[in-house]
Amino acid sequence: MQIETPPSAKPYDKPEGERRGLVIVNTGDGKGKSTAAFGLALRAFGRTHVHGKGVRIFQFMKVPTARFGEHRMFEQLGLPIEGLGDGFSWKSQDLEHSAQLARDGWLRAREAILGGENFMVVLDELTYPLIYGWLPLEWVVETLKARPAHVHVVITGRRCPPELIELADTVTEMTKVKHAFNAGVPAQRGIED
């Protein structure tokens, strides 16, 4: 490790532009995409809950009855989180049904984005219904372009389509350097629910 001298001057100039809703994408093969989105949702909820604007989370691959750690905590806080899918695609008994759930869920998420009542809408694992062809990319792009100016949208999932990356204001690619699973360690409750 190389020791650095802390900066003595601000390393950037303050932006002059106006504040507006952002499209934020967390993609890549590394861990932390949803976790980062949930952290943003909590931060936004803490600020906006007092000011009357909502935060909504839609999970495109989780079942509506999911009870992972985030569901339990968000429920206690009063932050809405909705499972829209039927679980992992390899567990699905009917992929056309999975596709229909994604399309139906998208209509609910679209309404939450375009309605203007929300400060932030998280679309967790949205990339999967897109890359599986279950949901037309054009629907998502049109909605993001038409959203009210104050609405922030956070999208997570691997292999994000280039069209969404181009449209986004902030894109973070999570890179796997090392993962316990590859060493034979199973998923840990509370870490990888």
C-alpha cells in the first residue's frame, strides 16, 4: 500500500447546473448492485419521508411473498418494496408466465415513475426481463424520457442494455474481484438474502 497525502484543496469545482431527477444504473458481475440501490432508497426515504414525496422499490425477479432481510426492514420503516416476479428463471415452471409477470409489473412501476408522487423509484433486477426479451426496452426508454423532472430512477442488474447506459446520468459497474461462492462457501443469511 502506498501512503498518500490528503488533499488540502477541494479537488473539484461545484457544478453550476440545476438539480433534477437522475437515472442511476448499477450493473456488472460483482456483488452490491441491489445493496447500493437500497442504500440510496433509504437515504432518499429519510429525507423525502418528511417532505411528502415517496420512495418505491420494485423487484422484478423476486416473488411478491419474499421475506428477505430488506423486506422485513423496509416493512418496519414503511418503505414500499414489491416483488413482481416468480423467482429465479431456472426455477420457473412457465417462462411465458414469468414474462407476463414482468410486463404486468412494469405497468405498475411505470405508473409510479410517471405519476410524479415519488422522489425515487428503484427498479431492482430490471435488466433481466429486458435481456430475456420479456419486456420491450422501448417501454423503459420512453418512460425514463417522459418522467417528471424531479423523479430519480435507479436500475440494477447484470448486462445492462447499452441504450440504458447511454441514457443514464450515473452508471456504476460492479466488478467481481473475488467471491466466497467460488471457494465453495454458500450464500450467507443477512449478507446475500
